[in-house]
Amino acid sequence: MRTLTLRIYLTVVAVLALFAFASGWVFQRHIEQERTRANSVLSDRMAAWGELIQRSLPSADAPPSDQAAALNDWSQRLRLPLALDSPGGERVGASESFLRRQADGAGRGFPIKLEDGRTLWLMRPGLRPGGMSRLDSNGHPPGGARTGGALGPGDSGFLNIPWLPPQLQHGAGLVAVLLVLFIAVAIGAYPAVRALTRRLKALKQGMEIFGAGNLSHRVEVVGRDEVAAVAASFNDAAGRIEALVRSHQSLLANASHELRSPLARMKMAVSMINDASPGQRDRLKEEIDTNVAELDALVEEVLLASRLDALRDLEQRDRIDVLGVAAEEAARVDASVEASPDSEPLSFVGDERLIRRALRNLLENARRYGGDEVSVLARRLDSTIELRVCDRGPGVPGELRDRIFEPFYRLPGHAERSGGVGLGLSLVSQIAQRHGGSVRCEARDGGGSCFVLALPVH
């Protein structure tokens, strides 16, 4: 689990680093393009100003005072810091604004070479204090004049962001900002990743506890994401597995108990058969055959109950003629069959073998406990088909009408009088549930019971 945490976290950090790098590169390229475009526009504008000014200045042979006066006049008109150098590079004059900005280091000198050899300097506004080239005493930038007003290598990282401090408007400042953001998000991502893997770890531990035999253990479901869905699915599956295992344990325990009686009777009969008279041998053989049949029926019902417990869906689906199946099974026990006269066609899709088995169990149960008057009524109510198997037996007390469908449960005194192992009605209930239906026991008018098998029509 620690490996998963590390892998998820490193993936998040790597994606974040890639995003920060790509964003910084795109942003820097955009800034450089905008800078180049602004420089080009500004250079063209200053070149136009320079051409206008040089046509209005006195010639190079005019007294320096006249040249300086004309320069100051144009500086005030255009509101531009201006300076003028002679052909030999000596300063002829400079406006007050030029000298002030030169002293403050708040601008850059833009040289324009005039046709008579003189150099006209226009002071560009400074974009960051101390970041641009300073002018020397003559207004020249260090290391020689720059032409065209282009940015030097040191200006490529310039950022013009009003809310950002000037010291962060260098290329290194951009890297620092992205680095701080990267570290902040990376630190914030770790708790989220750790919370996710912690829930996965809790789910893993819960599965291990369940697998160790604690079938009642469930994991905590937190949130509504995929991990919560997996936890909820695990709890649902654990509940079904627990119910199935408990059912099999109960079935095995009860079956073991029920097997003892016929086996004990068979053992006694076998031990007596050698010393018995011919007439007694026939009775003992008959007793052995009865016990063998009881064992065979018990094993068959236990196997069917176990198969139904493990069955998630029907093994086969057929269009079943309910009335025809009811008539065939009723003929086996000599029971009457009738259908509601206004009933719609009685057919639905299901497993015919299981439906026959459920109806046979109900009919045999009615014949065993209810005497000779057994009837079957088939009818359709809306989207449900009902099979009512009724008898005139002693009936079932109201408080026990649910318990008789539990495996191996028999009414007091019925086992000694009528036999059976108590799995017949339990199988009927399982078969009904596998078809999406139900079975219930009702009191019959005039005495007896009615078992109602309700099956949905799909």
C-alpha cells in the first residue's frame, strides 16, 4: 500500500511539474513576443520623432546654445527627454527631463544618428529600476550604443505584471513563482493521496479479516466515489456469503441429525434379519426399503437445497403452461384442478423442473397432512400468477405460518405422525424466490390451509 501511495503521489507531482514547466515556457514565449512587438512599435515611433526633430534643429555649424535652445523647445513640445551630441561625440545640450532621468537611472537612451553626423538621444521610459542599461555621462549606454531599441539578453525575462514586486519581474522571479506554486500544490496533494490509499488499506484489511473467518466483519463506507462503491459492493458480497455459509452450516447440521434416525433403524433391521423368521424377514426388508427411500429423498432434497442456495440465476428458462403443469402434478396425488373462469392465459417464463418440484411438494404436503380433499386453483391477478393448493387438514397456527418454511422445521407432533424431514416447504420458498415470487400459508374457510405460490409474469 505504501508503494501505491508513492506511485500515485509521484504521478501527481510529475504531472504538476510538467504542467508548471509547460505553462512557464508558454508564458515566457508570449512575454518575449509581446516585448519584441512593443519594441518594434516604439522603435518606429522614436525614429519618426527623430526625423521630425532633426529637420527642425539648427545645423551642426550653429552655436551650441542655439542648438541646445531648439532641443529644449522640442523636448517641451513632445514631452520627451532629449539630448544632442556633436559629430565628435561631445554633449551639445540635454533637456532637464533627460538629465533627471539619467541621474535616477529611470530610462534608456535611444540613439538616432543624424545626417550631419550628430547623435540625437531620446530617453525611453524605464521599465524596471536598475534593470536597464544606464547611460554614461554623455548619455551613452555602457559598452556602446544600442541601436533599434531592442532588448538585451538580460531583458529577456522581463515581466510587466502590476501586482508583482519589481524584484520578481526577472526571469528568475518567474521561475521562483512557479517553484513556490509547485511546492505548495505538491504539499497539498499528499494528504489527498494519503487519504485515498488509507481507505484502500482499510478495505484490504477488512477483506483479510473476513477471509480469516470473521464472516460478520464489514468495512466502513466513506464518501460516494469509486472506493466507497467498492467497499459497499464488498459489504453486499460479504453479507450474501455469510448468509450462504450459515445456511449451509445449518443445512449440514440438520441433515446430519436427520440421517441418524433412518440409519439407526436400518442398522437394527440388518442386525435382526439373520435371526428372524421368514415372515419377520419380509417385514424387516420392507423396513429397510422404507428407510432407504427416506434416505434417498433426504439426500435429494439436501442437494437441491444446496444447489438453490448457490444459484444466482435460473439454469434454464422456458415458457411454462402453468395450468398444464398443475394438472399433471395434481393427477399424481388425485387432487382436483380448476382455473379462474375470467383468468388470462396462465403462462410465464421460468424453470419448469423447479416449478414442478415446488407444486409437487405442496401437493404431497397437503395430501400427507390434509387428507383426501386437496385442490389446486390457478388464476392470474394483474402481473402475478397464483397457484393455491388447499386442504382440509388441521391447519397451521397463525404464529407458525412463517416458521414452517424454515429448513427442517416441522409442526409439533407431525414428524411422529406423518414423517418427512422438514425440507419440502423450504424448497418451495427457495424456488419461488429464485423466480422473483413468494409463497405463503393462509387459513382456509371451513378448516384446513391454503398454500399460495405467487409467481410474477415477466
